[in-house]
Amino acid sequence: MKPNKHITLIFLLLAANTLLAQVTFETKVSKKKLGINERLRVDFEMDKDGDNFTPPSFDGFTVIGGPNTSVSNSWLNGSHRYKKTYSYFLSPKSRGNFTIKQATVEIGGDIYKTSPVEIEVTAAVEVPRDANDPNYIADQSIHLVAEISQPNPYLNEAISIVYKLYVSPNTGVSNFKEIDNPRYNDFWSQNIEIDGLKAQNGTYDGEEYLYVVLRKVVLYPQKTGKLEIEPLTLDVTVDVPT
């Protein structure tokens, strides 16, 4: 009888481990590399209903949406499938490498944790848009321009850069903030104080626009050759006409 007890014990342990292994709790992201002007979607998915879900702190990001919760139940060939998802939408605060840390949830009295996910945030990138997307419409109505006084300076010759935000008269801007400042590598730089943000009349591509001067900078190139000036990146809240 002893061998039978031993076999029964092994069977019970295997059965318990099998039940535990059936729980899946994972992090899914829309992309692992994105520009600072892009948005990141993070989904925490579980295939068993759980309690006390706790998201990570999302260091390096601003939560601009969520948590949104969705639940799906389906049957396939007599087998029940369940999925519960907590979704967040994030905006990067700066460039660099960041980690979406572990989320936790309690399922069946046990605590489960997701695996960390590494995210790389780069400088601003060009994002293709749908012509029916309000974001695309806003992109066509708002333009951030850097006006350079001298594109071919000598070594240590002072050049000025004026950053202007052009807004179509049919589009309203309710708020904006800088989310990434240019790094003037290979230049000595000096910021010039501006006297407030004043809306002025101007033209952009031959059309009438309003614009404000955001900042002025004087640069002194410290070496010869082709030098790159990084972009200024804004997060703009836009009122799009419908």
C-alpha cells in the first residue's frame, strides 16, 4: 500500500501545479520603441477573474487615459475562454530607456505578477495620420517652426533661433507644454528672455495664421562641419472644429 500512497501524493502535486500553471497574467504594449511625440498603450491581460489589481507606477510616463476595463467570454469547441484587460494610455515625459514594472493581481487566493517590459523613447518622429483623424486635422492646422538666422555660420559665429507656434484661425489651442527640449550638442547656447506669449498675425505657406514666439536662443558653433539642431517638442491641447 505504501507505493500507492506515494503515487497518489505525486499525482495530487502534479494536479495542483497544473491548476496553477493555467493562470496567465501578462503585459502587452503597443510598441517597445516610440518617439516622444507618440503615445503608448499598455494592456494587462489575465485569463482568470481576479481581485485587487494593482498597476505599476509608470515611471517616466504620464497617464493620459485609463484604466479602461474590458471582459470577454467566448466558447470554442465546448471550451470556455475568459479574458479581462486593464488598459492604460501613456505619454512619455522624456527620452531614454524605461521599464513598465510589474502589475499584481490576486486570483484564487494567490498573487500573480506580470513580467517587466523595457521601453525605449526616442526623439520626435513623423507619425502617419488618417485624413479623418482629428489628430491629423490638428497637425495640418498647427505648425511649430524654428527660424534660423544663418544656416551656414562660421566657427563661433553667433546665430539665432526663434521658435514660433503657428495656429490656423479655425483651430483653437487651449493649452500646451514643452515635453522635450533640444540638446544643442556642439554649440554653446544662450537663452534670450521673451516678453510673454503674445499672439501676432502672420502667414504660413501663404495662408493667414496666428503665431506666438515661444523662445529665442543664440548659438555659437564649437566645431566645423554639418551640425544638427534637435527639435523642440510640444504637447498641445487642440479644439478641432467638427
